[in-house]
Amino acid sequence: MQNTKTILAAVIALIIGFAAGIALAPFISPATQAKGRQLPEEIPIGGLFALSGPLSSYGNRHKAAVQLAIEDINKYVQELGLNVKFKLIDMDTKVSKEQALASIQNLAAQGVKVVVGPLASSEVAAVKDFADQNKIVVISHSSTAVTLAIPNDFIFRFVPTDKYQARALALLAKKLGLSKVAVIYRGDEWGTGLYQLFEQEFTAMGGEVKAIKYDPESKELSAEVRQLSDIVKSMGQGAGVLAICFEDDGVAILTAAKNDPVLTNVPWMGTDGLALSNKVIQNAGDAAVSLGGVYSTIFTPPKSSKYEAFRRRMKEITGEEPDSYSYNIYDATWVAALAILEAGTYDGEIIQKILPDVASRYFGVSGWTLLNENGDRVGGDYVIYKVVQKDGGYSWTVAGYYRISLDKVELAGE
């Protein structure tokens, strides 16, 4: 009789999942259902979000995606007849290393053993030791620094490392006809790492790279932009620019460059720190267009019915297009919940051990969530966005793709 109820509940959950477009969980067995009775009735999942600071337009989307996931997960466990409910406890990290660490310590004091986020690699680096020491599972949806690709720790990342983004950017530079690239980059874990990877890739292709590093805390970057202009001018024909920056510093860089006669006459590229940024559209859309649109790369989930359903739901909730990392964090929340349910206990050490296996069996709105030996998502495709002027305003539009299976960049219209 119990097996019949379990199967019926699973079937109902599947029907609801297909109708709503939610990421469906693997079938939970009667044994796992019994384990569920050993869990607390209210299970906390911590959320480290960039609700303010230099990545806040992303962070607020990501919180909305996690809230949606929690809602869907609770419907799922209710249909399974489990007497548990997941609860989000969110904190604003402000994209600050100090605030990220203080936030995870706050969550730990509240008994949280599983956290989704934070967004930036510098934040993940800041919380890593505390998470490892206190056996708190941290699942970042957007941290890409290769320096954090470490096996057997408590950090998981549902996005490929910048090894792949660097390759995409180098091929994009070649596709744009560039033989020389001047890079302006944030002097933090992410910016430095991505710059070094891009330099390796592009020079291996016969390209030339020169760079300017800036202080991520600096609000005024006009001096660095003048240096950038001088470097581009000295490079001569075939030169372009790569900006490895976040939203706020990106706006400062683009605004300072928009009237420069040298910088407005060469192609510009950006990264996942800029792609689909609302702040760029609102505060530097004209500057981005004057710089050729700023071709910006970001990991893209494969299209599926789940992808499209999630996209529609998020647009209804937020009124805007979800970025790629919104898909990732929705799935990260689902995998976290399923790992907790499968563990049958709210114990970070046990959850950490089984989470990779749970992830390997999960297909969600961001596709398969297979992780490598370092707990990072295996490689994927990248979409290339650029800013265009449209209907009296500015917007991001798809300008191309990097296809990992072909190791090739394709621009729109080719």
C-alpha cells in the first residue's frame, strides 16, 4: 500500500512538473521517503546574493530564481507526502569578501548547512575556508575562477570554469579580425585569472596582448581608460579591447571611453560580468553602442522545454530576461534539496558526499548538471551578447555563440 501511494505521488508530481515547467527531481524511493521523516520539518537553505553593490541587477534576479525553486520544491515534497518544508534564508553579500564571510557565519549560527551562491569568485574564495572547516555545502551558480577548481572540498559550482570562457573570447577576437588585444581587468581572483587564461589562449593563436589592471574598489577609472587608449593607439591596426569587469566598474569604463577617438574606433569585448547587465543598459547604453556594442560572452544553458518554461515564468515575475546564472541557481537549489532528501539527514558532511551523484542524475532548466572531479560543471556553450539601440532605447541582443563541440565562434547572420 505504501509503495502504491509513493508511486501515485511521484506520478502526480511528474504531471504537475510538466504542466508548470519545473525542474523535475529523480524518483524518490520509499526508502528515501522514510529517511525524509528523520529530517527537521523546516529545512533551511541559505542564499548569498548580490542584492546591492557592483552586480546587483544579477543578484536580485538570482534571488527571485531561488524563491521560485523553493516554491516548486515544496510543491514536489508535498505531493510525495513528506512532512518537510524548505525555507530560504537570504543574505546580501554586496559583492564584498568581508560581507560574504560575515553572511555565511550568520547563516551557520542559524544552523544552515547548505548554501546557494555567492555570485563572485572573490566571495567564494572568502567563504571557502569557513565552509570547509564547518562542513557547510556551498553551491555557487556563477563563480568561474580556475583557482577555485579544487577536489573534495565543500564548494560546488554549477558553471564551467573560465578555461572555457577564455577560449571563447580568444576565438571571438579572431572572428572580429583582431590580432592585438588591450585588456583592462579587475585585480581580483576572477579578473586576474580570466586575463591570464585569455592571454595564454590568444598568444597561442599568434595574437599580442597588453593589459592594465585596476583596483576593483576604485570608483574613478578615467586615468586607466586614458592608459588603455594609449596602449590601443600604440598597437596600431588590428587592435581591439577586452574589458574584464563587473557592472559598476564596467559602466565607469564604458562612460570614460565613449568620447575617446581611439577607443571608439576599435571592437570591444566583454565577459559574463557585463552580459545582460541592466546597469549597462540604463547608465551606459549609449557608450556601449559607441564602442560597437561590446561583444560579451556568458555560459548559456541548452534550450529545452524546461528552459523555455522557466524563462517565461521568470519574465512574468521580474519583468526582464533571466540571465544564464538564473537558470543555474534554480537548478542548484533543486539539487541541494534533493541531496538533503536523499541523505535523509541535515548533515553537511553527508550531503557533500552524495551531491555529485545527485547532480549527475538531474536534468533541469539549465540542462544536465554533471560535475567534474573538482565539483565544477563540465564545459558548455557560450552566448555572445551586444548592446544595440532599439525603439528609442538600448537593449542586449544575441550576437553569436561559441559552440564547444565545434570549438568555433559563430556570429549572427553568418
